[in-house]
Amino acid sequence: MEYIKSKIRDVADFPAKGVLFKDLTTAFKDPRALHIIGWDLSQLYRDKGVTKVVGIESRGFIGGSILAFELGAGFVPCRKPGKLPADTIRQEYAKEYGTDVIEIHRDAITPDDIVVIHDDVLATGGTMAAAINLVKSLNPKKIYVNFIIELTALNGRNLLPSDVEVTSLIKY
Ligand code: AMP
């Protein structure tokens, strides 16, 4: 874990003044750190019968794909509006300024699925809460939620429903 941490870059004032951005690109480009991230993420879900990993656009696509591959599960993208080509369902959610929308294909998850929803960073939790709502509406057997990094000071977990298990590899 210390090795991964040593490869995460802090970028001050990105994308807005006052935000300390946890940049995982410096960990993803490092072969050993990428390997450890994939391995450690997958160890959390080895015996859970996971059938689909949902990755949230766009930084959640990287760890989510690796996790799906490691678990022998399928990968499902949760995307910004207008990006997915077939029939979608959508969820609006509040951002600091205004609202945002994410979408998922209506046929992406079925009631026999056991799902991990993955994103790179848990900040305020708004994005993940919306993704959970979307996936829940497709009635899978079980939903797990996972992040590489959790920014604990922002209390994002409080926004997530208590009936989903939330894990993160690294807490700051
Ligand atoms: P949230 O506030 O939890 O809805 O975060 C929204 C998205 O922004 C997440 O998918 C993260 O990828 C990203 N994000 C928010 N804050 C940070 C941060 N300080 N460092 C890196 N990524 C962040």
C-alpha cells in the first residue's frame, strides 16, 4: 500500500481553486503499482460471486476493467449523458454548482447479477450515490461499492445507502 501511495500525485488547485486532486495516472503508469492495485482490489471480492463490475466514467473505467478481468466478471460502463448508444436509464444528481447526469444501458445488469460499482476516488459521494440508484433500479442480487481512494474528510460515505458494503484501498 505504501508503494501505491508513493506513486499517487497530489495536484493543488485542480480542477478548481482549493481542491487537492489525487492524481492516479502516476500510479497507473507504473507497472508495479498498477499490478498491486489490480491485485489488491480483486482480493476484496474473490469469493463473492461477482458477475459484473460497473465503472464510472471516466477514471473508474481503468480500475473497474482490471477488477472485472481479475474476477472473471463482465465490465459495464456508467457514462455521461449521450455517450451510450442503446436504450439507457439516467440519474440526475447535485454537484457543487448545478446538477449532472449519468447513464447506464438498461440491459447492462440483470436480476441474477452480483455487482461491484467502482470509481477511482470517493469525494463527496454524489456521483457514486447516483450510480447506486441506477444499478439498484435494475434489481441485481447484490451491490458492492469500491474505490481506490477515499477522502475521509469529505464524509462521502454518509451519502451512500447503508445497505451497500463500501470498501476503499487507501484512505486519506
Ligand atoms: P464525488 O464528489 O464523490 O461525486 O466525486 C466526483 C468525481 O470526481 C469522482 O469520480 C472522482 O473521480 C473525482 N474527484 C473528486 N474530488 C477529487 C479529488 N480531490 N481528487 C481526485 N479525484 C476527485
